[in-house]
Amino acid sequence: MSAYLSDRIQKIKPSATLEVTAKANELKSQGIQIISMGSGEPDFDTPKNIQRAAIQAIKNGQTRYTMVDGTPILKKAIIDKFKRENSLTYTNTEVIVSSGGKQVFYNLCQAVLNKGDEVIITAPFWVSYPDMTLLADATPIIITTGLEQNFKITPKQLESNITNNTKLFVINSPSNPTGVVYSKAELQALANILKKYPKILIITDDIYEHIHWNNNENFVNIVMVDKTLKDRTIILNGVSKAYAMTGWRIGYGAGPKNIIQAMKKIQGQSTSNPCSISQAAALEALNGDQSIINIMVRAFKKRHDFIVDALNTINGIECPKSQGAFYAFPRVEGLISRLGLKNDIELSTYCLEILNIALVPGSDFGMPGYIRFSFATNMDNIRKAIDKLSKV
């Protein structure tokens, strides 16, 4: 039946994180208790004030189509957020609201990439970056980092992979899957390289902006560090992680007007506007009580400290500390060898089917020999998972 499918769809693979979640749910439906540490979804409920805003929006009849790129009032809140928190100024035509941060990235790829274009992506990477690049008929150029360099691309690596075909550079900090955060100095060093190549666009994925515990610096992205890059940088963000709103599906982007308007055109011919009720909820998230963020970050930091220390006590696991997001990304080659398995994919299968722990193999993030633990779940689940692994 593959003859009926497009070449485009046969180039890509299903989302690894969604597949792990689906497999875990299938086992749960059979009555098997699964410890879910695969998906990047906070275990906190969406705050009550945000829930009330959504309910009120329904009562007020806000159930119609909105502007394709988001309601004017939500876009204003996003503009105010960028000014208030990032010292960046945008206009209404330089902002777009989409059905999740994932759609922002997809829209961008469809709007700016052509066949033959190259997109520089650092491994380990969020699983969808390469496949969305391929869906736009462009070529992902994967630059592998590793634990020894703290999973960060160096200026030398960046410049050595730039060609005449380089169209887009992707940076994600705090990172999924590693949780590492680029410092101001590290971002400036990368910016200095990019300033030498003015035709390269940049996308900074800031979806974990608020889940950050780097004591030495406040959050910064590459355009905050060097504003000369603003006219060719697109910022991706959203309410999913910071406000425990993953299912509401609201992401947003900001950047040069011509690119944002092209992304709007793509969105107008695909999903059209994001959910009107979710937009009302996102408005309250951005403008309302922000205390949930500090509560969540404190909990995630506590979980981070526990899981990193605990994993490092297990023979065959080497787990670095991180500065944000809610993931641990240890090297597990020793554990793979001890268990007589071939690779991290077999290890994640073993963990799911034998230990009943849902994890995502590092290969899906472009980093074989590693595995991703999401500590977005509660401490009880984390302790149970560590106990099972320790007994192995």
C-alpha cells in the first residue's frame, strides 16, 4: 500500500515521545501499572484562574472562529510579555498564535525552506526538528555534541557546518532532552559566528523559558544577548510547560513581519485559528497570577536533584546535572552492556515491558547510548522507577 503514499511521508518517522506514550497507555489499558517517565507533560493541574477564564469564555459565547493568527487581545498580551520579560519589542503583525509550539516550528519550515536548503540542528535534539525539516523538502544537518561538552554546540562546530545552502539554525535552551542552558557568553559566541553569515535565519525555541534554575544568570535567548540578530530571528514559545497547559495547545511565535505573515498564510490553509477557548485561557495565563511558575520550578528542581543523584548510584549510568526543563539525559552504555542488550532502543523496550517504566531512547533524539527520563511526574513515581532500576 506504500505506493499510495507520498515520498514526503515516507521520509519521516512517527514522533518517538508520542509513540512511547501510546505504548504505555496500551499497557495501562490491559491493567498493567506503568510508571510514565516518557512524556514532557507537567503533572500539575492547570491553575484554577486559567480554568475559570476558559469556562467564562464559553459562557460568554467565545466559541466562534477568531483571526487566523490569534485574537488581538491575546497577541497584545504576548507583545507585552516579550517587552516585560525579554526587553524585546514586537508589533501585532510580528506575532502569531498557533495550535501549540510544534505548529509554530512547522509553519516556519513550510514558509521559508526549499529543496536544497540546509537546517543546522544540534544533537541531542527535540525529536520533531529533523522531520519537520524533511517535510519542507530541506536537509537537516545534525551536529553531534555529547556529555563531554555538556551537550552544547561550539562556535567552531557551528561555523564548520555552515555552507552556501544553510538557511536556518535551530537553538533550544533550556533544552529538550538534556535540560542544559546556554549562558550569555556562550550565546554571544554563537551570535558572533552568525553575524558573519547574514543570510542565515535563526529560530530560538524558548518553550522551557520559565522552567529554569541556573543560579548564576536569568534566562536569556540569543536575540536578547545580541539584538542585531532580531531582524532574522524567530522566537518560539507557548503556555504548555510553564502553566501546565499541554492539552490546551497554544504556542506562539514572534519575528520579522514578512516571515510571520508567511507563517500565517500556511496556518490559514491548514488549521486556521487556534481554539478560541484555549486562547482565552492563555490570555489569563500570561496576564494573571504567575505564582504557579515558582511552585512548579521548585518541585522540578527538587525532583532533578533526587533523580540525578539516584541515577548516578546505579552501575552503568552516568547522569549530568541540568539547569532547566524537566528531563534527565544520562549515558547508559554501561547498563546496556550489563543487561546484555544491543542498544538504548532495546533498553527502553526492556524498561517498558519488564520493569513497566516508560522512557524514551536517546537514539530518537539523535544520541544513541543515552535515555531520557522525564521528571514531570510525581516523586512517588520517580522513587518507584529508581527502585526498579536499582534492583536490576
